[in-house]
Amino acid sequence: MKKLFLSAVAVIGLMGANYTIMPYGAFLSYDNSVKDKGYIGGIYGTIYKSPIKFEYGIERDIIQYKDTTPDWKQWNFTGVFNFFKGYNYVFRAGLNHLKVSQGNTKENDNVYILGTLYYKYLNYNSGIDFYHSKYKDFKVNQVSLKYGKYFKNYDGTFYFEIKPNFIFISDKIKANTPKKNYTDVDFKLTATKWPWITTLKASVGKNAYKVENGGFVVYNLGEEYKYNYGINVSRYFKNIGTFSVGFSRSKFSENNQDSYSNVYLLTYTRAF
């Protein structure tokens, strides 16, 4: 289970640094849900030595319920290799390992990550990502297309991105979803006026078992999501790093009713 709204600015904007580290924490609240609250803590980092950048992440998630349902507890261990070819291509491959426990139930799941990106620095980029999620009784394949474009004016820079996602579930009965196939679209708009960076993000269309943020975010509780929107604001401080605060809200189906989750996120990023 992940419902984070991590700013892609921290990932893309620091591509040239040799090392980056980003600890983060989040609090989750729920409306009209059997879930009560949740906590997320983790660390994301990169190690770059041309032509390879290695991304890694470790995360701990806990969800508490209003009834006697045992807490949902999960560890995530993610590693992704990025190979830069020349000045225009990036090829990605990696793995997100999920270690889940709820009461006496324990499960280990894997998400395999592949992707490629073509970019013109501070101009535009386009790419495709493929995710193969292997759960205990079923599998999920996802294909995500992406196009992003930069716009500049005298006062700053804007970046717009659109990403359609196509999700294919092998068995909707075992996955406990209403449908086998889903399609939704992600939108992102980032405005940079140094040292401030503001990102707006929204997802339109239904989805389940979705993978986001290059494989670092996995929605593995099986709920059918209907939309998501959020905002992230970052401020860079010289010789200190970047602090970010974020909020996102999602609508999903639970027990044949509409429920909502709210995520309050705090991150700190430092490049070396």
C-alpha cells in the first residue's frame, strides 16, 4: 500500500548530482472508511557515476483500522538502475519488493520495472514504462506512456506532463476487483521560480493495483481508485537542502461505498 505524492522534482531536478538523499514521512487520514489512520516513513536516494544512476528506496507503511481488523504493515525495498546513452536516452530496470503482514497473514510480492526515456534537456521528453506485478494468486501488467514539455518565460519555468496508464489484471476474482482492465491518465504541472518549486498533480479515471513514480509507488491493497489530486511545495536553502510539504486526496471504493484518503507529506532532500 502506497498513497504518497512524492515530488518528481527531487528525482529529475537533481539528476546531475553524484549523490542525493531524501528522507520523508507522511500521515494518512480517511473519510467514510473502515480504515482509521496510517503512517509512512522512508528514505529515497540516488548514486550517480556516469553513465549509470542507481535509485534506491526503503519504506515502512502502517495502516490502522477502526474495527478489530489487524494493522496492515508493509516494508518496501526498491532498486532501479538508469543507464544514460549519450545526451538523449535513458534506459531503466529495477525491482520493488513488498513484504506485507496483517495479523497471521504474510505475503511477499514483487514489481519488476522496465522503461526508456528520450529527452531534450529543458525542452521535452517522451517515454514508456512497463511494470509486471507478481502477487500470490494473480499478476498485473501495466504500460505507461509519458510526454512532458517545458515552457519558459521571463519569470520562471513551467513543466507539463501527461501520462496515460493501461492496467491488465490476470484474474479479477482473485484480485478482488470489479474489472480486469483499467485505463487512467495522470497530469502534472510544475512551476519553478527559484528557490520555490510548486507541483500540481491529478489522476483521472479508474484504476487498481497501479504503479507510479517510476516503480517506487505501488497501490497493492486492491481498492478501485476513481481519482486523485495533490499539491507539493518545495523551498531550496543554500548549503542546507530542499524542504517540501505536500497534500493529496484520493477517492476509492470500499465495501460498495465511496471512501477518501488524505496524505500529508514532509520531505527533505540534500544533494552532494
